[in-house]
Amino acid sequence: MGNVTPITDAKRRRAPDPGTVLLPPVPCRSVPSARSLPSSGGRGGEYGLGDVARPLGLAHFEIRTIIDALRVEAAHNGMPLPKTPRHEKGKPITGPRAIVRKSRWDAGEMDAWLESRQRGQSSLPPPGVSQSTREEMARRAAGMGRG
């Protein structure tokens, strides 16, 4: 296929070598980093979107993806809802849809939820495991402690 060379001003002035593929500059789309997410660091007893996304491992995603993931956590895993009110066309929005970029969470509630989540993950069997398999896993785990 030949050499691949990006187009620069210097290379536009002379003819390219035969067999060279010229590529125009590719625009880069910036993804917001954890530093650009709204964050309070727990000041005032509240957390911003970045403070909530970091411990969940979501800080490297785009803001829209982070919000969608937090809404799923709130709907299905009992994550606390933000304490900041959200209104749409004059009507208050409640539930997971209340999570937006400028949402603020109570730091104490969020810390307690994160701790319970970390404690609970290690002891739960994988999802979709039958009851008989769960009982067998529990029996084996009890036997491991004995010897």
C-alpha cells in the first residue's frame, strides 16, 4: 500500500512520492475528563457528578453516559437520589430522571451507599445462579474456613 503520510503545509508544496497515501488532518473530539465534571469534593456535605462518578469507575465516560449509568444505579440498585430539585416545564421531576449534570447528592447518604455496595459485592453470588448452586457455594465456603 505504500507510506501513509499526513498532509502538512510543507508537503503540499511539492508533489508526493509515488505510492504515498495522503490523509487530511483528523479533528479530535475531546471527551470530558474527570477534572471537567462538576465536583465539590464533599465540601458543604454534598457531592457533585464527578464525585459520584469517580468511585463507580465512570469518570472516563462522556457526561451523557455517566448520567444514564447513574440513573440505572438509582432505579435498580438503590443509589440515593440527588437533593437538588429538577423542574421541567414547571413540574418537579422525581426519581432517577432527576439526575442531571448539575445534580448534588448528600455526601453522608452517598458514602453509606458506596460502602454497603462494596461490602455486598464480595458476598453475593453471580447473577443468574440457581438456588441449588447458591447452597452448594455456601456449603463449600463454610468448609473452606474449617481447614
